[in-house]
Amino acid sequence: MAAIRLAGYVKPPGQLEVDLPDDFPSAAVTVTLDVESLLPTWTDEEIAPLLRPTTPKTGAEIVERLLREPMGGEDVEDGATWVEKPHQKRREPYQW
């Protein structure tokens, strides 16, 4: 089997657009997609604040903040559901 790497573009609703060479023969093919734009890209300016050193919080400060600003998920019945919710939300834009 020969492998040929071609650039293409996926358009809604799930159509793959690829420019094949003029002499490309009729044949069955297997398509493997390397998707570049699904992961968010960060600029150096967005990353810089995250890399700055911070003063560690005490246990009391952490508890006080959690009481003041809950992290969410208080309405979830079990841990598996809590974990699955953000995963599902992250996958939604890429469902066909």
C-alpha cells in the first residue's frame, strides 16, 4: 500500500475537501485525518500569567475560598457523572 499525504479541509456538514493530483487513479482509499484545529492554541501573552510564581495558599485560605466560590458540581449525584459532563461538553462541537 502506498501512502500519499494531501492537505484538505473538512466543511460542515462533514464533507472532506481534498485536491487530488490530475493523474490520481480510481481506487478504494482509507482516509486518516490529522486534525490541527481541534485543540485550543495559546499565545505567549496568554501563557505568561500562568507561569508567574504565586504565594502558596494555606489550608484555611483554600477552604474559605471554596466556601465563598464553590467549584461547581454540587448538583451531581456521583463522581463519574461529574467527570463525564465536561468531557461531553468538550466533545459536542466535534460531533457529526
